[in-house]
Amino acid sequence: MTEHRIRIIQPRLRDGDIAGNLAMTLKTIRASAGQADLLVFPETCISGFPRPDNVAQLAEPLDGPSATALREAARQAGVAVAIGLAEADRGRHFNAGLLIDADGQVLLHYRKTMLYDSDHGVFEAGDRQPVCTWRGLRVGMLICFDIEFPVPARALGVQGVDLIVLMDGMMHPYGHIHRHAVPVRAMDNQCYIAMANRAGPGDSYAFCGESQFADPFGQTLARIAGDAEGLLDVRLDPLATGRARAQYRG
């Protein structure tokens, strides 16, 4: 089995600037053609962080203009895209993530289950931990605060995921929490975790970056040091989860 090329994106975003954030995202997708198999972007990458007073204006349905543009960009570039967005669904709003394959099809749709303080009054919590198959891998998805609790990751682990994509929105001064939690959850479930975080200032928080990639043995294989914009190109060995599970079998 061949390795999978994953590109983790650590961008600066502007809260409330759908046009600007989407333009950056589409440009990054186009520029990654032939260079990666999967791109991972942060939490609410398109809208930035909504507030109670503007979530209805910023959230979009899954067949809305932003998701449609992302699907077409993924198809044209021939890359898969995992990305967070604010989802509108018949008057309800969710902190959501999509995994779009290289044909522009949505393979996975996830709604954040563990709501942080800034989510309350803005989003409703999801109630499922779906898994999909992408290029022979079992893939699950988490969003930011989810990773700080064992249960969401374990709900994916018991489904045999090889990879968890983590769309993050971790802020200063709490970066150390996810720096430690990501490799621990990877080891707990003997899977890879690819975490993409925002960098730089937002309206309410300054985001700490430190995007990272952890393997099924609990090792952080690569990390962007600090809160500057950047890309992290890593490779996933599809046989590593099997080797880790053989060692951790009870």
C-alpha cells in the first residue's frame, strides 16, 4: 500500500469575512494540485468564528455557495479537502466539518459534539460520530474542543479509524493542551491525527497555531512551531495502525 500525502494548512483568517477566507482556501486548493492527496483546514475556516448576532448571516447550508465552490475546487485540483464551516440547516446552526473527495463528492459530514464557551448560543451540538472510507483508509473527524475529552475520539477508535482529521481553533494561552492531547488520543486509538489550527489574531481570540501530525504510537511526527501561517506536508503509512494495534492488543 502506498503512503498518503497530507497537507495541513495553518492560515490566518478573518472572522466574518466569508469572501476573503473562501478566496484564500480556494487558492490553496488550486496550488496543491499534484502535491497532496488530502488537505486539512481549521475549524470554521470559511466564516471565521460567528457570534449569536451574526451566525444567521454567516452560516450556509451544505448545498450553499461556499460548499459548492469547495467541492468544485477539490474536483478540479484532484485533491481531497477536510474543512470546517458554519452550517445552516432549516433555522438551526452547527459547527460542522466536511471531507470532500478528489471527485468533489462529500464523503463525511460531522457536527461538533463538545461545544466550547464561544459555541454556546451560536451552535447546537451534533450527536453522531460518523466514519467514511477514503482511499482505503477509515477516516473520522473531530473539531477543536472534542479532542480534550476521551469519548469523542474513542467513538471513532472503536469504528477502526486509521485517521482522525481535527479542525482546530485553539487560542493563546492554551496551546499546550492540544499539543499534549493530540498524540495521547492518537495513542489511545492507535490511529493518526492530523490537526490544522488557525494562526494569528481574530475578533475575540489570538490563535496559537502549532498544527501537528501524530502517529498511532503517540508520537508527534511533525508540528508547525508557533503561530505564523504555514503548511505542513506529511505522509501517512497505511500499515502503521495495524502495527500499533498488534502492540496494544489487550
